[in-house]
Amino acid sequence: MKNTKTRFLRGAGITAALALTLGLAACGGSDDGDKTSSGDSGVTAADLDAALASSDKVTLEYWTWVPGIDEVVDIFNAKYPNIKVNVTNAGQSADQYTKLQNAVKAGTGAPDVAQIEYFALPQFALSEAVVNLTDVGLGDLKSDYTGSAWDQVTVSGSQYGFPQDTGPMVMFYRADILERLGLEVPTTWDEFTEVARAIKADNPNNFITSIDPGDAGGVDSLIWQSGGRPFSVDGTNVGVDFTDEGTTQWTKLYDTLIQENLVDVAPGWNDAFWRSFADGKYAMWLTGAWAPGSIRSNIPTTDGQWRAAAMPTYEEGTPMNAENGGSGVSVLEQGKNKAAALAFSRWLTTDPEAVLAQSEAGLFPATTAIMDDADFLATEDSFFGNQKTNEVFVESSKSVSSGWQYLPFQVYSNSIFGDTAGQALSNKTSLADGLATWQEQIISYGSGQGFTVK
């Protein structure tokens, strides 16, 4: 999920990231006698329904930063009054993870349930801080969620969270700009490049889009969409290789776009970023399906000018997409009411009323039942010229390619992106060389944390 703020680590310091990965390298368990794995807790899938039906009073703590989630939780509290869920905003993304990891290490203070972005989940899973859903007997929920979402809560073959939202990449574009210039919506990256050149020829100060030199997540998504798979993880064995065919395909494309000054290299999510869209300096935004709410709230003057389309492809007629953003809800091992916490998490991510309420608040669902709903697909968005944008988003989700993996120390790796690969973007030098620098530092850090990295 992503709303009016970035969800990646572009503003967080390395210190925060270090705090998250300290002590995770062992990954084979803990000497803490107070911590029990989900397999030892005695909780089973049948206990979830029993917890919902029980007359015992239970209070759960839920950490999340999703705007408007309180109203969704109120629905649950009204439906199951014996389970009281308290919502706490413990900070956005890395801020919450730092507090969460500190609580895990201290053995006290962790919530029962926490929102955790997909890229950050592996480190909590491998340190056994969150419940293994497979051990509990909830691994059969796969069909309830999109394939890409289920893949992203899967670590070493087991699931450690309930997918809450996803961010299939979409090409959002200013229809008025393309119409004024007589340009067609590009369907391939070759066409995208030609449209970018036409926009630049019309006004040297304008760009087809921008790229943030501090946003590792954005670059990861573009590499994923190109077919790149630079990260591989098997327990504590980690591979990092930015020279694979798909990644090389992306670096060649973006080397051209940046060298020709067709894509602006500039930070995102600030006033200048939004002004660039409002003023027509940027014609497109390549990002996740969660973006409409951000566009509406930050640049209301562009009402009616936007449209959504599938991401360009490298080969015509061969859709291949990626995710940009998204998170799940995980149950902490430290919690005392795991059955109730698991029941709430399952309800939050599968109940139609709950999922639709979150969708209206700006999250794009990970739940297949909602994505197949005729009313959901037929919804017209007046801000997007009454386009049925959900149809575009759902098709974009269906074309997300499988096989992407995040590092078990992805939070740290993202934090050093701006000082490594991001410098190649800022200085307009070889992206392959920039990624090589990032790779070198990732390998060095991972090895120092006890992982076998190559």
C-alpha cells in the first residue's frame, strides 16, 4: 500500500536499517526460552473459528499506518464484540520496523498483529518473530489471494503473513498532453522511448516521467518488470546478481532514457514532484495501482486529465508485469492470543466488506474474490475521465510475473541504494556500474551478518 507518503526507505538512515538486522543472521532459531514457534503453540486452523465464536474477552494490539483502517477495524469490533482490536500507528514503514524489532529482541512490547511490507517480511520470518501460517494449517489459503501476493508472503516455502494489498505496476498518463501532441499511448518500451522524444522535442523542459535516485523499491520494480531476478534466497544462502538478462535489458533501456534526458532524475513525493505533474512537466507516472488516491489528494487540479494503461512491454503482445508496493498482516510470536490474532488477520484480508472498505481507502486488494467482482470492475472513476480503472489494475495484476524474491536484509539494502546505484542515476553514468557497486556492498553486508552470499 502506498498513499500520500512513500513507503520505501528513501528517507530513512542506515542506522535504522542496521537496528532491524542485528541478530537476524543466525536465522536458525533463538536461545530465548520465552519464545515458542507457531508449531509448538498448539494453535490450529480450527481454533480461529472457535476464537471468533468464543465468549471470552480478548484484546488485540494492531500496528499499522494505513489511513482510515480504524473504520475497517470498527466493523470487526462490532461483528465480534468479544475481540477488541486496538489500532496503533507506531510509525511508517521503517520507523515501525525499528520499534517492532526492538520489541522482538526485548521479548516484550510487540503487538499481536503488525502490518509488514513484503520487502521487509523475510527478515522477521527468518528470525522466527512472526507466526508460520503453514505450521498452523493455513497454507491452503493460496486461492484466496493473487499469485504474486501469496508469493511475497512466502519465505523458504512457508507463509508468514496474510496478503493485505498489492501494487501491480500501471502506466498512469496525462491524456490531455498526449492528445495535444497527437501521440498514441505506448504499448512497448520502444514506443515509450519515441513518445518521450516527442515530448522533449515539444518542450525541452518537459519529461515523459521521472525516476527517484533514492528509491530502491522503484528500481526493483522496473527490474522485475523487465524479467530481472537479481536476488535469490534459500534460507541463509543468498545470491545477488545484477548481470542477469532481464536486469541488463532494463539498464540498457534506462541508460538511453536518462542519457537523452527523456526521464527526469529527481526525488519523488515532495512539492516539486507534484507540481511537475500539475504543470505538465511530467506526462506519466509508472507506479503501483494504489496511486489514484495519491493523485487525487496531491494534485486535485488535474481532475479528469488522467488515464491508466498497462505497463509497456519489451516485446509486443507479451505482457509481463511487476509489483510496486504492497504489504501483509503478520501475527507476532510474542502475542498471547494467537488464535484470535490469526482470525482477525484472516478476516481483514478476505472478508468482502473489509477488503472493499480498504479499497475505498486507497489500497488495491490482494483478494481474488474482490478482483473478480463485477461491480468492482465496473466502477467508473470520474477523476480518470470515468474510466473503469479497476479493469486495468486487475489485468495488470494478472500479468505480474512470478519468481521475484527479496533479500532477508532488504531493508538495509534499500537504505544504501541512494549512495550506490542511485549515484549512477544522479550522475547519468552507467547503470550497470552503479548496480555493481550496490551489489558489492550488499554482498559485503550480508556476509558480515552471517549469510552465505554469492
